[in-house]
Amino acid sequence: MSEEAPTDPRRVAIDAIVRIDEGGAYANVVLPKLLAETELEPRDKAFVTELVYGSTRRKRALDHVVDRFLLEDPPPTARAALRIGAHQLIELGTPPHAAVSATVSAAPKRFRGMVNAILRKVATEAKAGVDYPSLGVELSYPDWMLSRLADELGADAAEAALRTMNEAATVQRRDDGYVQDESSRRVAAMVPSASGDLVFDMCAAPGGKATEIAGRGATVVAADMRLSRVGLITGNVERIGLDGVAVIQADGTRPPFAPATFDAVLVDAPCSGLGALRRRPDARWRITPADIEALGTLQADLLRSAAPLVKPGGTLVYSVCTLTKRESVDVVGAVAADLAELGFVATGSVGDGWRTFGDDVEVLEPGPDHDGMCRAIFRRG
């Protein structure tokens, strides 16, 4: 490791935030790369992760507090330093002297005086209690997102979901060593399978659901359209040492299989991720209503192409880790006639946190150990 490897956790966090804000980097991609270049201890790496994920997630709320004391918009590195300093003071409860002095030391020298002055004022504000002008600012989400989920889930449920998604995500380690979130396991559990069954996981990367299903004895064909994501599936299958997963590169809208090939088909479709925002802290600032519209069209195409692949008596599972009706209720509605023509009947049932979300669709709002998601389950007669 080079002697010049970064050793200040806050400086690494500032670098990451600038790359996310200014360079368009994804937090879950850029941060592991930056941490790998450091000589930080595991505890310090965890602190960097909290600073980057937490201050990115809480960007709107933190910037609101900081901006009250600014005369003009600061340069990106100064903005990043102010944000992580405010995060420590407001969200983490770090003692003011420690938060301010350490953050000032991590800031570029030419901005240290300004960062010091502003963070001292933020410390006073944090001690007195921050007064936010709106729920959107307090929760740190775009207004359109708050409004849309309130309209579709109900105001109380939307607020509860958004508050939950401001908390840190959790994962579990399976018996085979694979690290997986609970929501992914719940999706895999929706797919009935047994030894001898053939299952198609249409959008399988990174492979958690495919390997979970194969672990029950089924043979799984795991597909993804992008070669890089196919590599993720292959790597995970090889690490676990499973023989029951065949990995292919394929476009789900044009699957290379004959009708009635599979006992079950899982369409865990690409989506906006509005039910899993705690895992992607920058996603709330990237996704737009136009993206949701485009994704809804793609999802309907995937579901429509998946349905004929199911054998008579087989199961079709559609799931998305989002909470919008455009990506769930509207998608199922768009293909309802096709499903009926093929003899599909909805078989989902509410319970275990799930509730009705429109014809044939159920929603599970985010909880302490799982993300929010929507599902529709059909059996072919």
C-alpha cells in the first residue's frame, strides 16, 4: 500500500461525496473503491460509510440547515465538508468540539475558516433543535416523491415508509455463506419449487434469488441482459458451489425459450427502487417521474414475454422493490388480458405484512428488516 494512502476518514468521505455530487458516481460503487485505496481500520471504514451514506441520504435536510448561514453556494469540497459536519452534529450526536475540529482539519485549507464558522453555528442550531420548513425537507426526499407515495399509499403509510428508509439497511448471511437482504429472500420464497422443477429467473443478477431457489433442489436458469451482471451471477454461483444454476445472457423481452418450458418463472423486474432507498442513498436524488413511466413500460413487456414460458399448472411471480402503482398495479393491468387468455389466475394472499394494492397486486411497506415491495402471483390452469 502506498505511503500516500488516505488515513483521515473524513477526508475520504469528502472525496466520495464530491464524486457522487459532481461526477455522478454511484455511492455503492465509488465508496468501496476509495476504501480499498486506504489504510483505514475496519472501524474507520464503517465511519466513512456512515458519513457518505448518511449525509447523501440526508442531503436535503442537512443542506437546509447549512444554507441558512451561507451567503453564497460553496465550492463542492467545502459543501461536502459542511454536509458531513452537519451530519455528525445533527444526526450522529458527535460532540461539537470533536465534529467541528476534525471536519475542519479534513477540509481543504482555503475553506477551513468558512467551514469552521458555519459548523459552529450549525452546532448551536443542533443543540437548540432544528426546525424544518416542510416534511419533505425534514425527511430529506424530493417533494414529488413524498406527494406521489402519499397519494398512492396514504399519507401516514407513506411517511412511515420514508422514515424507515432513512434508517440503515440490514443483511443476513445464509447457511451457504451468501450475504443477502431479507427482501430478496422473501421474493425467492414466493416461487414454489422442488427437486426436479425447472425455474426461470428472468432478471437474476446478482444471483441471490436464483441460488436460494436452486438450494431447494430446483434447476434454475438465471438470466440477465448485461454481460457485466451475468458475471455477477456466475461469480456468486461459483462461490457457493451450486450445480443447479445455469447462467445465460438474454434479453427478457425476447427470451430464447419455447412456450411452456418452465414450472415457474420469476420476473423480479428492474424498477425505480422506491421501496429500497436505504440501500441506495443517492437514488432518491437520481430517479424521476419520467424514469418511473419508462420502467413501467419495460416491466409490462417483461411480464408479457414471461407468461407463455410457464407450463400448465405452473407459477408466474412478478415482483418489484418499489411502491408505485405505475410499476405494479398498472403493469399487471396492462397484461391482464394476455394472462387471462393463457389461463392464469391470481393466487396471492394478504398476510405477513402484505396488503391489497389494486387488482391482483399486493404491497409490503418497508420494515425494520425488509424493504418495501409489490408482488403479483399467478398460477396457470
